[in-house]
Amino acid sequence: MGVALIVLAAGRGTRMNSDLPKVLHEIGQSPLLHHAMAAGMALEPERMIVVAGHGAEAVERAATAFDEGIVTVRQESQEGTGHAVQQARAALEGFEGHAIVLYGDTPFIRPKTLEAMLAARARADIVVLGFEAADPGRYGRLVADGDALDRIVEFKDADEATRAIPLCNSGVIAADRHTLFSLLDRVTNDNASGEYYLTDIVGLAREAGLRAEVVRCDEAETLGINTRAELAAAEAAFQSRARAGAMEDGVTLVAPETVSFARDTVVGRDTVIEPN
């Protein structure tokens, strides 16, 4: 069964205090958007749709610069993640296969994790990526029994017992295209934010007798970038992984902490990189 990716990249990112769309801020000299797209490309998708909104023209240029075959669509009004995914409906007309929703400001999802989600689709109609957070904060919570997922509750709508659940929602969801959009048609904006939540499709699926499962990943994979401080932390995490990966591949870094990599850096083994 084929794979289609829907990458949500429409947000304004007001906490960045920037004229630049949030997904175009860079880690490893590449926009956050490119990191998310690269992870999805490892699945060899038949289609990839990027949903742009704030700064749409710049986001669309960045998306097609990564791959000319990318399809871009626009979310003209910010009415929630469910509404954003709906904008990809026409671009997926005629596609029959897995649809995976990713986020342009979440750069560290591993291809291996996405592959695990696809494997879980053999058992479940909807698969959600979850993680246990050291500080769950304002994440949505996954109400689950083992791997069986009952519903997702947004923090604003959760009672104290639900907020005590450590299993959090990453937002990444996989389903077949038909199921995804048929459930989205039933989502309402009757919630504390007045938005159409993508997460509501899990509860609707359970009401319809469909099975939903959670696949777990490390919290570090789900790091979303909302502030300059988080961007700096993400850059540090990226560089640390890139340095470790280079040394594992046979590259000598005389002073690793002084060497910076780009997302697309390739270094042959037995190379010696001097300080700075």
C-alpha cells in the first residue's frame, strides 16, 4: 500500500517574535520544514502535500526547493489542525493508501518511528505517535489501555485526572486516506479553543467501532519548536547527533564541540576535521 504525507506548515509561530514563518527558521543550515520532509521522504511516499498558511509564498518556495514534485495547498484561515488537514483533500483525490500527518516545526521524527507506525496500521485503523514526557505540561493526553487507544484529550479540555496521564500526543497520525477524511467530516469545533482538532478523529473512530493504537517514541523525537530558546536547544541537539554520527562513521573530530554540521553534510571515513 502506498504512502502519502501531509505536512502541516501553516502556523504563524507568534512566540518566535519573527517576520519569518516558524517552519523556515533553520537547524543545521536548513529550514525546520526540510528536516520534517526529509524524515518522511525515507518512506518513499507517492505524494507529499505541504499545507501553507502564514507566509505561504515563502513556505511554498521552500517546499518546492526541497523537491519540485511537492504539492502545496493553503489554509487561508487558522481554524485548527483538523481544518488544516482538510485542505489536502483535493490533492489526495484518487489516492488509496496510508496517509501520515507530520508537522513542519517538529524536525526530529526518525524514519524508523514512521515505519513502526506503518507496521501498526496492519492491526489498527488509526495509529497515533505518543511519548512519555518528563514534564507533560500542556500537551494533549492519550487515554490508552496498553497499545489500544481510546481517545485524545487536549489539555484545555482535560480534567485533573486526565492531565495526570504521562502519555502525551505528538500530533503525528497515520490512517488510510478514506478513513482520515471521512472522520474529519464529522469533527466539530465545540471545544475550549473553537477549533477543529485533528485529534478528535480517534474518539470518533472508536465510536464507529474502529481500532486505534498508539506507537511510542522517545520524547526527543517529538521536540516542537515554538521559541528562540527551543530553536537553540534543537540546534544543539542536532549538532550533538551529527558529531556522534560522524565519529561512528569513521571521521576524526579533534575538538568535536567546535565543529558544526549542516543537514546535508557528507564526510568520508578517515577524514580528520581540525578544531573550528
